[in-house]
Amino acid sequence: MERVLSEGIIYKISKYADNSAIASAYTYDYGKIKLFISKAFSSKGGVQTFIPGEIDFLKKDTSELNKFYTFRPDTLYMEYASTPAISLRLSLYFDIFDKFYELEQSDTVIWTILKKYKISDYSKINLFSIYALLTNTGHMFNFNACSNCGNKIIEQGALNNGLYFCKKCAPDNSFLTESYVNTILRAFSNQELYKNMKISKYDELSVLDLFVYHIENITGSFLKSYKLFKELILTI
Ligand SMILES: [Zn+2]
């Protein structure tokens, strides 16, 4: 057992009993962790979610549940929690994160990406963060060439059970994409293209539809937060 301090973000708090709660957090040093918070809902406002900061906790060796001491939000990122355009996207992102990461599975790239919401190109950062998550956990499908004939996919593509096909080879019941979705996907692996790309909220939703279809397909479970995300993101 050791008292440690790590940069991180708390993304979920579930009430436990009385005033206590169990929180889920992503930390730079330890990846995904669970925390027991004995006074989670104090009159002073409680523990803040969706703000990057420093988490002070007692790391247990014998239990998955670590003891929480304090969270110090980084003042540079205070607006994350009060900006729905950011907090809605982080909420969706961590819903996906929870499905793919085991406790203490390390990934320091996430920390770098989280800080990029400061730049305000929200749609682009959201898509890139989910793309990076799928790539870094080995779940991104190969969108560069058709899984059947090997041709480069320029126009419409079709996703089916984790495989991407050209329109000609698409099996029945595939998820069909528009050509601009392919352009956006290609930009993720091409710095110059990515830098110059403008992505609207509607483009973002088209690519997210594809990602969510893929995620639900490979995990076999429904991504509950996405329907609400779609409704809310268009109202802000
Ligand atoms: Zn083909």
C-alpha cells in the first residue's frame, strides 16, 4: 500500500451507501482505476468529474478499490465540466474507454489527447480520440483497402463484422458509408491531411455512427450513451 499522486480525470461516480461512492478514473500513471470515496457528496460540492487534474489516493495491493483522498482540478481545464460541447464528448469517450480498457491497463496517449479539447476543435478531437482508442487497443478496422478484392476504397465503403469492403464487394447488411467518411478516416493516418481538415458536427456524427456500429458489433453490447449524445449535441 502506498499513497500516490497521479495526473488523471474522474469520469464516473456511482453512489454507494450514505455519503460514499465508487468512482472510475483514468490516470496517467496507472491507467484505469477505481476509487472509494467516503465523502463524495459534501455540502462543499463534492468531487468534480470531467476535469483533468491530480488525483491523490492510497493504492491498495490487495484490492481493486483504492482509497481516495483528494482531487485537485487543473485550473487550465476548469471549463471542461461547464462546457457541454466538451463534457458530452468526454462522457461518450469514457463510455467507450470503459468497454476496452482493463483496470491498470496503461495508455499515456489518452492524457495528451484529453488536453487537446482546450483548442476547441471539438468534433475533430472527439473522432481522433476514439480512432486512437480503437487503434491502440487493436480494434480499428483496416479502412485503406477492401478486405475482399484489395482495391483502395475511394468512394462508398461498407463495414461488416470488423471488415471493410468496397461497394462492389459489400456483403448484405453491411453498414454503408459516404465517400467523405473515407476521406476523414484517411486523414487520421496522414498528418498533413488531418491538419487541414475541417470537420462539422454533422460529419462528426456520420463517422461516429460508423464507429459506434463497429464498437457494438465487436463488443456485442449496446452503447447506451450514444443515442442521448446525438440528441443533445445537435441542440448545443
Ligand atoms: Zn472490393
